[in-house]
Amino acid sequence: MKALTLILFCLSVSLAIGTEKVIPFAMPDKMEDLLANYCFDCHDDETKKGEVRLDNLKTLALKDQLDLLNRVQEQIFIKEMPP
């Protein structure tokens, strides 16, 4: 009985994780201006330098938004970006 309960719990958690909704991302105007001025020329749908695309940030799931923004922050911190 305990094994069945555990299996059902794991299954429900995996289903919940797999159905993550896209939460609208309210990007501040200042951030959007910074990305447009320093990032979109090289990291848009056409260019995607380093396989990084920033012009679609608002359409990503929250987890993906945070992962991407953390990568951007790291590149800025180590002074790799903007060039």
C-alpha cells in the first residue's frame, strides 16, 4: 500500500512539473531598453550568437526566463558581455 501511494505521489508530481504554464513576464521599460541597445543585435531570432536568443524572453516559461537571465547576469559580471 505504501509503495502504491509513493508511486501515485511521484506520478502526480511529475505531471505537475511537465505542465508548467508560461507566466507573462512584465519586463521593466528600462530593462527592455538595455536589451534592445546592447543585446538584440547579436541575440535575436536571426543571429542567436552563442545560441542565445533574448528577444523572446517574455514568451519563455518562468524557469527558462530565470535560467537565461542568470546566464546573462553571469556574462555581465565576468565582463564577457556586452562586447
